[in-house]
Amino acid sequence: MQLIPQYSSVCLLSARRYGDAIINAVILKQAAKSRPDIKWIIWTKPEFEPLFKLMGFDQIITAEFPIAGGHKKLIAGGWKNLWRSISHLRTLKIDASIDFIGDTREAFLGSLINTRTHYSPKWENDHWMRKLIWKIPVASAKYLPIASIDDQVYKFIPDLLSKILGVDIALDSKPQPINSKPKIAFHPFSSQLFKQWPAQNWLHLFKELSSNGSETIIFCSQSELKEAQRQFAHLNPQIPIRSCKSIEDLIEQVNKIDLLIGVDSFLVHLASALGKQTIVINAGNKPQWWQPPNSIALGQSGNCPSYPCMNEPTCLGKVGESKCVDSISPDSVLKAVEQMLSTTI
């Protein structure tokens, strides 16, 4: 079945967070290879534009959206850019639009740009994604069912696109080889503090890996730099701290490493997109849900009764806060590193 005819123009709406944007860009790159006849238009936030350019897309229209924390920017004047972007998209007479979220807001935005059809996933009632969205259906949208058993982001999005485009979308899962004396980056930070792994565990990793000849470095954003210095400055210069000032700077730095170990965040998905192997330390999500290609994802409940909480924890301020991520031992991460390093060159 091919829902979108040849030589159509298709708009992808990606209006959530950095992690969602790079995942969307990576998967859409493979879709573009499988359907080179399609003209792709990306409708996304300004800060995500470099990620789609990285994946080879050049027709990108940016705006602020009333989704994923964007309300303040919208109220502060971003609504003008949103309206201009809608007006621009309407003039392009796009054949179809797509979102990968299945939320009322994305489907409504898709209806505003006057495409013939807006495609959106419809999650089975007990699918974990259904718990994260607004569920009011939009009459003009065409919803495609996703079964609860299809719970992996890097699997159900390509499958959804395969249905829409009528071709098999397969992700390129060939990682870059790891050097025999690898450069390993740590990313210990997340904007959601409950997802962070204890600092003493990172120190344990550093000691074990450095004793085996690995070079380690800590990546952080400008906003994370103060905390990185507080936790790890006493180890400098043995483990340098690299604060990246822009997406372009971050991409340049990631290209210099062999392996990234990080909490579940944008950076592990970016590293995977750049062909790096990753080890992902999960908190409130089951490890397979957001597991990137070429990665080992670690996660467990730690006997938390609310696990998995889809990163909407009920444990904050209580005894046992973050016990899921705290229960992941440094030895389990080192075992994953050993498995990764078995493919060294």
C-alpha cells in the first residue's frame, strides 16, 4: 500500500524536543533515500534546523509552537512567526503532512497548512505513548494504528513511514569501529534531574576505564558547566570537561570520540546519528523504548512501584527517589563497555 503518490511534496512536523528532532531527522533521511521522488519540507523549531541540515534536508521552515514548553516563546511574540510559517506553507500547496506523535496539537497544526491529508499515529489503548499525549482526534487527520507491542521508537516510526510511503524504511545500523585505545565521552547530565546517575558511579567508571588505557572526557552544555565543574573539576586534567556552545560545536566534538556513555538524553541520540556507539543509562523509561541504533541500553525498576513512569516521576521528594536509575551499577555499565570494545580495530 502506498498512501503518498510519486513526486508528492510532504511536510514533516517536528515540534517537540531536541531528542525527538534528531530521531525524526535520522529516520526521515532513510525515508528520503527510499523515496527520492518526494520533496520533503521540514516544519520545526529554529534551534532544530541544524539537526535536519545535518541529515541533508534543505527546505526547512521554522516557528515557535505551543508544544513541549514553547508557550512562553509563543506568548512573547513567537505566535507571529508561527502564523507566518503557516501562511508560507499554505502557499506551497503541499500534498501531505506527517507527525510521529499522535497528539491533538500536531494534528491540528497539520490541518492548518491545507495539505490533502495529515498522517498521524493512533496508539493502541495501552501503548506507553498514549499516556503522553492529548487524545482528542482531529477530523481531518488520517490516523494509522500502532499496536502496544510496537514499543520501540526507532522501530515504530520507520514502520509508520513504511506504511505511508509504500516502501520498507530500514535504518543504517553500521557503527563506526572503535579504536584499540578508545576515546570515551561521558554525558552525566539531564534537564530532568531525576534521570541523573550518581556522581560516584561516574567516578568509578573513570578510574576503571583510565586504568585500562581509555581516554575519557566529559561533555556538557553551557547550562550544565557549573555542575560539571562542581562534580568533576578535581579530576582535571585527567578527565577534561568540554562545554559545547552550539549544536555545530557539539557535532564537531562528538565526531572526535569513539564511544559515548550517557543518561537518556538528546546527546546519546545525536551520537548514534553520527555513527557512534553509545551506552544509555535509563531512568523512568524501559530501556528498549528509546534505544538508539548501535547502542546498549540499560534500565531497570530498582523495585520502584511506579516504574516505568515515562519520565513523569511520582517519586520526587520521597524515600527511594530515582531508585530506578540509582539501581544500575557501575559494573553493569563496565560490562557494556567491554562488550562494545570487543569490536575494536
